[in-house]
Amino acid sequence: MRLPPRSIIPNLFTVMNLFSGFIAIKTAFVDHDYIAAGWFIVLGALFDTLDGLMARLTKSASDFGVELDSLADVVTFGVAPSAIAYQLYFSRIAEPWSLLVSALPAICGALRLARFNSQLVGYDKEYFKGLPIPSAAILIVSFISFYYMEPSRLAVVNITPEAGLWIVIIGASMLMVSTVRYEAMPKFSGRGIKEKPLLFGGFVIGLVTAIVTKGVAIFPLFSAFILFGVIRFVIERIAKLAKHRRAEALFDEEELERENEATFGA
């Protein structure tokens, strides 16, 4: 009797990720329970993490698995957040561009995954170019679940839930197709912990904080993670520009010296 291939294990978790996204859409449109819909997307993120872990443990990473994972991610972390946001708020705006704005997570998520797959070399990544689509989805649904549905929590920043939703959706979508660098999740292994102890420690602290606060801290934690990437990107760009200008100034000085030597002699 022929045994099933080892790749069936991570692929099963990927399918569960996709199924979670489908249930999230159904929960938003049929049951109108947007908090539960958000938790199904978080559940999909858990399955998305486990499929990569299982692929490494079983040494069964493959191109098929990468493509299946991307298709599942588009549904769970792209289409589902867009559908939830549309059903919750944007469907009530009688403007054609409201449909486009609510679709941005799905559109930009698909573009981000297509770029990722076309540039993929190997199956393990130290960092990602652009905000990973699961992070963008969790940012959106955590805002909806714990702040849009509980507007009193936004009193500290003096912003309306509707304005906050606009900012979160457009910001997360644009960051997905940006070139801002974000670290990959640390590998759950002795070697992974030794290579990135601070990142792993931060992940554990964040997970514990999210559990203790019953999810309320998820949005601030992901916001801090995202802003850190943006600030680092800006600092690196400024440093690169300053280095380029110093190199140009040095080159101009050398050119002037050569011209003087050619004109007046050594």
C-alpha cells in the first residue's frame, strides 16, 4: 500500500486556512457577526503559520505548496477583510469609490503575493518586502473588532471609527505593495531562537499580552510593528541619500583637483 506524500500535512493546514477565510466571509454576510468573522481570520493566520512549520518539519516544501498557500492567503487575508469592511461600513456609502476602497486589501494583497512568488528564491525568508498580507489582515480585523465596534476606546486619540477604518484600510493596503522591509516570523526552533532572540522574545511577549487583554492589544501591537518598519525604512533612506551625496561631493572634489593639476601642473 502506497503511503500518502508528506506534503499532504502542510497542505491540509493551508486548506484549513482557506476554509477559515470562507467562514469569516459567511459569518460577516449571513450572521452579521463581525467580531467572530475577525477571529476566523486570526484562526486562518494560525493555520498559515502551522503549514509553514509542518513543511519544515516534514521537509516537504514545494512549489505546489507555495502556490496553494498564496491562493489561500488571497481569500483569507485579502478577500475576507475586504468583504467584512464592505458589509460593515462601505456598503452604506452611495459612492462608487467606496467599493474600490473596500476592495483595496484584496487587490493589494494579490499584487503583493504575485510579486513575492515571482521573486521567490528558496522557501525560507529572513524578511519580506512590503507588509505581509496576514499582518495587514489582522491589523484591519483587530481594529474592526476592538475599536470600530467599541468606539469608546478611540476617545484617547480623538478619532471617529469611520475615519480610523479609512486610515487602517488604505494604510495597510499601500504598505503591502510598498518596499518597506519587515522581518519574517522567527522559526520555532533552538537555532531560530539563537539567531533572533530579541525578535522571538518580542513575539512571545506580544502573544502573552494579546491573550491577557483578550485581543484588545492586538491592534496596538501590530501598529507598533508596522510603524517600526516604516520608521526604519525612512531612516535607511535618509542615510543612503546622505551617503550618496557625500560620495558625489567627494567625486566633485577629486574632479576639481584633476582639473587644477591639468591646468596649472602638479
